[in-house]
Amino acid sequence: MFEKELELIEKKDYTQLLSVIRDMNPVDIANLLSELPENKQLPVFRMLPKDIAAEVFVEMETEMQELLIRIFTDAELHSYLEELYVDDAVDIIEEMPANVVRRILRLCDPHTREQINQILRYPKDSAGSIMTTEFVGLRADMTVFEAFARIRKIGIDKETIYTCFVTDSNLHLVGVVTVKEMILAGKDIVIGDIMHKHVVFVKTTDDKEEAAMCFDKYDFMAIPVVDQENRLVGIVTYDDAIDVLQEENTEDIMKMAAITPEDDSYLRTPVWKHAKSRILWLMLLMISSTFTGMILTHYEAAFVSLPVLVSFVPMLMGTGGNCGSQSATMVIRGLALDEIENRDFLKVLFKEFRIALMVGSALAIVNTVRIMLMPEGTLALATVLGISIIATAVLAKSLGCCLPMLARKLKLDPAIMASPLITTIVDACSVLLYFSIAVAILKI
Amino acid sequence: MFEKELELIEKKDYTQLLSVIRDMNPVDIANLLSELPENKQLPVFRMLPKDIAAEVFVEMETEMQELLIRIFTDAELHSYLEELYVDDAVDIIEEMPANVVRRILRLCDPHTREQINQILRYPKDSAGSIMTTEFVGLRADMTVFEAFARIRKIGIDKETIYTCFVTDSNLHLVGVVTVKEMILAGKDIVIGDIMHKHVVFVKTTDDKEEAAMCFDKYDFMAIPVVDQENRLVGIVTYDDAIDVLQEENTEDIMKMAAITPEDDSYLRTPVWKHAKSRILWLMLLMISSTFTGMILTHYEAAFVSLPVLVSFVPMLMGTGGNCGSQSATMVIRGLALDEIENRDFLKVLFKEFRIALMVGSALAIVNTVRIMLMPEGTLALATVLGISIIATAVLAKSLGCCLPMLARKLKLDPAIMASPLITTIVDACSVLLYFSIAVAILKI
């Protein structure tokens, strides 16, 4: 996709190159740099104006950032650090080895270092850890004219100027006002008269997912973050919220497939790390599926005398697993999107029960037809399977909705109660049910 | 959560109530209204100032919107419609029955009606269908002062004023400039000198997910949408992009759990609709699991002579299913986030192969120990299972990555190639492998 740019680099026409790339989006410039041969990366990067270079730097892959930081002179690194937003600097620092972190912190100016350290102190998944301390703070008695003067003075270093937060002399949040409202109000209006006094905020210690979900709910551009004394200490912006939402979705999806979530992208994660994040659940589930095996062994006499019984085990286990994972998935997603609350438990259970009866009956009917068409098919066998399928569906769907809701109640992540775990439990129960019904009805 | 407000309604203290709620976020007011008894909803809604009422109306559940529209007088409905952004109006119209839609369109002013109809004409999942036609368009030869005058004049009706798009006389997009850049530049600067000329845009016919992914990649606030002649016809804003991302995530998660995605939330979807969206896959998977049953029947002689073989079937099937769904999930998510491309196919396959060898070997070792501890355990049996487990893991992980990538190549949704389908195929193959290895090694 960068043919033209790569050609200019080949031809060493750097003047033309600079005029082309300086107008590109920083994300694209970072991608272009990553496609260059290593000996061209630094020269091209150094051609960029300082402010653009800093934006490009933020968008690079961690490996390339580390490589460049190690090559930069102290003066160079210092000048780029000056251009970074505090939350971007924190994101970079979090991925770097300790010696690089020390060098970065040493080269920051003292005020920035203080802000970075403050954010680094918040727990990993807290709202505090993703906020930036750079926001536009206004006073309620300012006029719009004064507010714009302030924005013009301090705005260049602020991540967003469009949502401004109004505080009192104790730094308590008293209102919020947007640049749109100020532009439309006119310059002599007092901020206190146009600001919104009901402000939705999060605390530094709240989960970052909670902060991100506010953006899904309210369409904010930025949300204020207050400390334990209710003082405004930072803001979270919509672009960070989008990242958190995508991350949390990925994490939920991984957990639901019995994978311990990894931060890095698929291709960049080494093989042993992939194996590590998958083996734990595989091992647990393998060991627990031994129970199903033991139940089968218990009914050895039954299936030796009527071997056709064994041939329905995969179908029953499969159906149970699929029914359970459908319900678990619906409920886990509903909980994640706040569409389902703890208090809806009985409503959900009753709903899943009725769905299970419906789909179970449909499956049982089709299965009966199939068995009656088999040479060894009998009505008794069809009855055994019909009852087993319906019972399995009811059991699977009830467990599938109960376990995630129980997890939420116990303040665990519902996503870990997903398909593989439920499948394993349902497997054991459905095989037990099936053979006890078979023994009772077929008298074997 | 609305104790105070509900108490004021109880006491009929509407003056106090209005002063409390008019400062609340429209999303919260909509939630409050939905908790009121039906005979209070309309009176409280009618108390709200027109502009706030319109914002609240947008945030309501579809049922309540429909209920209110049916009660509104023509004059009332017209006045609310005037306040709505075009894309919000379209969202509402898309959920309404035909007779309500006709009434809404009749009561819109002609210009708005034309814009609504234009958006409604775009295909359901296209970028055109989620865009709004209300944006601030500027000319390159305007000064910042003139630009702000224009924003002040037309801005109140625009969904976002912060990103302004610069077009030439043919409405072709030539640049983009933010309000922040204009504020910081000063009033005499010409827009053409500060605008960015490389503009990332989408076409009206592009998939809406593609438009939304641009926000994940570039941190935009708005992205321009152009028609087939490259004329600027609308913009998509970050809040709509967040909704699309969440929707697409939900859809992917549903598909991966063998559920046909439904638009509505879990609790509002009726039982029969839930059953309908689940039965198709359950039926297909039940029927296809018959193959595994047939394979078992084929090896009847083997397991009747050595019944302990049957007891390992659930473990093998479970492990195969879990291995396969782990790989499928990783690859599907990687594809969805653009972290994996079609050209990475061999890289991914080789990676999964090595992961499979690692986890397969670990599982086989643990399983060997377990078998040797069993009274009927023999080294031959342990060997049969060891080989079967490793082979199953390799097969499951290879299929788990190949099928979603194949789907992408064929322009199908990779998510439908997820766990349940792969599990069913892996089940049949692993049972076949297991029994053929058992027959060969144990000579039964």
C-alpha cells in the first residue's frame, strides 16, 4: 500500500518523501516505517518534524519503540517525550524493560515525571491507569471569552479541549461544558450559566471497563476521573475507551474459549506463550472429563449387552455441549453489556427452561424419526433417547445460565464459566442420565 | 437509583422535579421515564423543554418510542422531529411499523425527509446506513474567523462541529481540520494552510464494520463518507462507531456459539425467537454427530472385547473440541481485529502446529501417568492414547485455524466456522483415529 513512498525512499528523494508523508495520518506513517528496511527506519523517522514524530512514535509497535529509544540520544529522547501526552507516555513505559523505563523517567521534566508516576501507581485495570492528567479545567465564574483564552494558552498540550471540566477552589468537580456550547453561547456568557451540573464521573479505583461502558451508554467524548476525596485528577477520552472495549471483548472471547488472555496480538505472541495460555484449561478439562469416562465404565455391562447405546453418546454429548454454550454465551454477553442484572436471575432461568423444552422437543422428534428408520431401531430406544435429549437440553441450558450469573454474584468474571467448563459438567450428567434411563426402560 | 425523583413525582412536586431532571443526562432521564407507571410517563415527558425532550426520546427503548409516537399530536411529533439529528431519526424509523414510519415521514419538513430517505436507501450494513448527513463543510479559502462564523450559524444542528470537512466546488473532499487546530491557529489563518490534505474516508457502500474499525485504528472523532463519484455525502461519528463495534462483537460471539444473531437484547427477545435462533445449528450439529456414532458402531467388536476403550472417548472428544475451539477463537478474533491477514495463512498454520505438538505432548504425558496408575492400565493402552491425544490436538488446531481463514478467503464470515462446527468434525476424526490406532497396536 505504500508503493509511492517506498519508491521515493529507493530513489533517495527525501524532499519529495517528506512532503508526502508529513501530511499522512501518524498511524499510517508508523505502518510505513515498519515496512522499511532497518537501516532506513531511523533516518526517515528523524526527518519528521518533532510534533509529528512524537505522534508517529506513539503509534508504533512496542519492539520498534524500544529499538528507537535505545538508539536515540538523550537530547532526542527528551525532545520527543516533551511532545507526548502523559497517558501515551504511560502506555509506552508499561511495555518497556526496567532499564529503558529508568532512562525515560530520568529524561522527563519533573512535572511530567510526577504525573507519569501518579498514573503508574494505580492498579492495572483501574480507571486511574488509563486516564490522562492533561485536561482543560475551568472555573464557573469565567466568561466564555476567558475560557477560550485559557484553552488557547494551555490547549495545545491537552488531549481533548472539547469537553472542559469546571471545578471549585478545592478541585471538586462542579460542572461540565463543551466547546460547542461555548461557541454557540457567545463570548460574554458566564460558564456557570451554561455548564451541566449533573456530571457523570468515575473514581480512579473503578474498573477501567466500567469507565469504558459509560462511553457506550452516554456517547461522551471524555469522562472525568476523581480521587477518593472527590477531587478531579484526570479524564478518560473516547479513543482510550474504544481500546478498552475492544480489549475487554477480546478477553471475554478468549476466556469463553478456555484460553488465559494474553495482551499481545496473535502473531507477535511466541509459540510457547500461546501453549502456556491454553494448556491450563485443557489439562483441567481433560482430567475432569475422566468422570464421564468413569460413568461410562460403570455402565459397561449395559453397553456390552446393547452396543448400539454407545453410538448415541457423541450425539448426546455434542447436543448438551452446544445447548449449554449457547445459553452461557447469551447470558455472559448480556451481563457484559449490562442488559442482564443479578435481579433478573429467575426471569433468565425460566426463559432458558422454556427455550430448552422447545429446542429439546424439536431435537427429540427428529431423532425419533431417525431411530425408527434404523434397522435396529425400536420405540423403546427412541423413547430413551427422546427423554435423554430433552433432559440434557434442560440441564445444559439451566447450568449455562446459572453458572455465569452465580459467578457475577460472587464477583468473579462470568466469562470463565463458559462453554468448555459447562460442557464438561453437562457431558458427565447427560451420560449418567442417558444410561440410567436406558437401564430403567430397556431393563438391561 | 431514582428514589429522589420518584418521590417528587409521588408528591406531585413537578416544579422541583423539573429543576432536578432537566440537568440530568438524557440517557438517565430516559431510564427514569421507563421506571415510571404508564400514566406518568407522558406528563413527565411533556414537561421537558423541547430540545431536551428530543434527546431523551432518542435514548428510549423502541417500545416506549412507539407508544409515545402513537399518543403525540401531529404538532408535537413535528416539533420533536425538528430537533432530531438525521441519523437518530433514521435509527428510530428503522424500528417502527410501516404506518408509524409513514406518519413520521409525512410530518418531517421536506429537506429532512429527503435526507432520511437517502440514508434509508443504503444497504443495511453499509457505512451509508449509519452516517449522518449533518456535518460542517468548509472551503479551503475561508479564514478561521469565517469558519467560526459558519459554525456558529449552522453548528447547532450538526452532530459534531469539532471535525470540519473541506470540500471544493464539486463537493469533492480536499481536507479536514479540527476546531482545536483552528482555535490554536488564530482567526486570520486561512483554512487551506492548516487543513490535512490526506483524508482517510469510507465509501457509502463499504461495510459499516470497516468504517467502525477506522476509529479503532486512527482515534478519529468523525470519518467522512463519500459516494461513488467521490462527493462528500455524510460523516460517521465516534459514538455510532462504538455502537457498531459492540454490535459486531456481540454478533461474532453469538455466531461462535452456534447462535443466529438477534438484534434485540436478551430479555426483550421472546422465547420462541430465542429457540428459533438456536435450533438451526443444534439440529445440523446433532445430525452431523451421527457420523461419530456410526464410526463407534463400526468399531463395536473392538470395544465389546475391550470395554475400557469406550471410557476414553469423552476425554478425547472433549480435548479435541477444546483444542479446536481455542485455535478457531484466536484466529477469528485476530481476523476481526485485522491482526491476521490472508497472507499469514502458512505462518498461522505452522504456529498452531507447534502449539498443538506442545500441548498435545503435555496432555499425553499426564494421561500416560494416569493410565499407568489404573489397575487395568498397560503401556500399550497408554501408547494408543498418547498417540491419539497428540494426533487429535494437531488435527483440531489445524482445522481450527484453517477453516476460519478459508471462510475469510471465500468472503464468508469466519465466525461461523467456530467451535461447534469444528468440534463436530474433530469428534468424528478423533474417534476414527483412536480406534484405528487401538486396533493396530492392541491387535483386537
